[in-house]
Amino acid sequence: MLVGCGFSSPSSSTGGEEPDAGWWDPAYRHRRRLEVTAGPMQPDKGYAGYTVRLASLDRSALTGLSASCDDLRVVAFDGERWLERSRHLLGCEAGIASAVLDLRFALPVDLADGEAWREVYLYYDREDPPAPPAATGTAVYLWWDDGAADLSGACTRGRMDAWLGTGDRDTIAWDAAGGYRFDTGDDGQESLRRAVDERDVLVEAEWMHTGCYNNNMQSGVCARVQIKSGAGTAELADHYYCTSRGQNPMCNDADQGIYDGDIVKTDNEIIALQGSGDPPPIAVGQWRKQALAVFGGAPTQLRFWDANASWPGLATPPASALQASGEDAQSYAERGAAGVMMAQDIGRFRNLAIRRYVEPEPAVALLDEEQAR
């Protein structure tokens, strides 16, 4: 069940003696301990709730793991007891049988810079396990909406800022086919945002552009959004960082989007960071991705990824898609919402994902396998 619009998790520390790691559930015949090590840069709100990732997990290293991976569980100590945590596992979805898995879960504790935490296990090798906890909503990420159900009620709508005067629209609607459709109309814009109240985040969305309106399409993902006044059609933003894409062959047959491939802030014509060059035109009628990372302050660090493809790792864009990377010397380091913004555009979006983000990210190591006795 999804509740509210915020994220909360225990804030226990790793101090004191290591808790007794008696076998959590004897129905699971094998387990392996994980070790999570924080990097040198502390997120604004700490590491509790940070989505950590065990990438390149060789499924052959997990003895007895079922073909469906439904028996793979993450169990962590919450300060008093060992409890199952929600996890998101890529590479073992229906119809996929990858030899390499990608496991994510939210840290239940805060960590000091460089601190290692080992109060977490993977349990597996069980027949007929119950269904694992869902990963959507705030279970693993600050927010993840894969588009399979309508979760837009947990977010805020509105024009966000006067990019195109008073031409606000409210067309974002969930589609039973999956994802959300929109049509901003000519000289129109709209947004959908999650009030995560975070400074250091990565926000990503998967887009399919199917049309647009002449000359000034501009759509992207946004972070650190603060609305100073107004609501809905009258919103005025105090600040935001947004990625900007504008070259669409259906309406702009040349790179007429002056800020195409850049990161803008507080106004669609103020560049926070220029891209490495003009990106290729948007591929229409197919799923593609954009992602933005905003972290640190004085100066704020910015990263913008964009690709005419749907990269496989949710909220983990590849280096090959990096469009802009640098810092905003006149940075705005307040917390805010994150989400999508579109103007002069027609299409769909899905897989809106928001998570805490700093560089370097926490490292996760897989330790020795143990067998139940």
C-alpha cells in the first residue's frame, strides 16, 4: 500500500556490537551477507533511504536460486530485529532469464563517510515462497511509478513556471496500456511532480514523443523544484533545474531549440549548464530516456543523460548517454520536488524514478555463502 507523498525510514546507526545473525527463516536454505560502504560525500539528508545497488550479481553464485528469483529476499537489522526489506531485482523479470542480476534496496540506516555496514543478508533457495514486497512507490526509491497503475494522485500537477505565458494545460492521464499520455496543445505546458523535498537526487523518465507544436517544443525532467506562488495554471517557480530537449523532426526540422541538450534553471531561457554539443533529433514513436542528477551545493553538481533508446537499468543511466556534466557556479541548493515538465509536446511517459544521488555512490560487496544447518 502506498501512503502519502514522503519517504521515511529508520535512522539507526551502525554503532555498537554486531547483532546476532541467527537464521531469519529456515525455509530459505542459503544466505550471503552484503557489505555496503559509503563514499566520501554525504547526501543532504544522509544515507538512510539511499537506494543502493548490487550490480553484476552472478546468479550462479546463489546456490538453489529459483528460475523466477521470487525466493531472493533482502533481510536487514532494524536496530531490534531482522526484517525483510523491499527489493527491486532486474534481470529476472517475466520472460527474462539473465545470468547477471541487478539488485537494489533502500538503506534502512544512516552511514558516516566511508563507513561499512554489514547488517544485511540475501536469503534464497526456497520452494513456493510468498510473493516478494512490491518495489513501486517509495519502497525502494524515493519514488518509482512504472506506469502499470495510476499513481499520479500522489503527485502535484501544474504549469510549474510561465515558460509559455498562461498556456497551462492539464492533460496528463494514465492509460491502461501503461504510462501516461499528454498533449500540451499549442503554446501550452504542464508538469507532474513528486514532493520528495530532497536536494541531492537523480530523476529519470522514459518518453515516447508522438507529435509536437511548431518552433519551441521543450520537455525534460526536473529537480529542486520550488513554487513560490500560485497553483495549477498560475504557478510561478522560485527555482528548478530541468533538462531541455527541443529538436523534434515532426515540428522542428532543424535544431531550432536554442536550449536543446542543455540544463536550464528557474527560467526556460537561463542556462545552468550547456551540453557537450547539439544532441541528435528526438526519435519519435519509440521509447527513449532522459535523466538528471543534481547534488551538492556551492557549487551544485549537474549531470544530464539523454538517449534515443530505453537503457535497461532503471535510474542508472550509462556513461554513453551523458549529454552534459559540470557545475553551476551560481547554484541554488534548496530542497524541492522532482518530476517531468513538457511544453509544445504530444506523447507519453512512464518509469518516472527519483532516488537520492551523490558521487561516488555507495559500494556493495557480496560476502561468503552460508548454508542452513
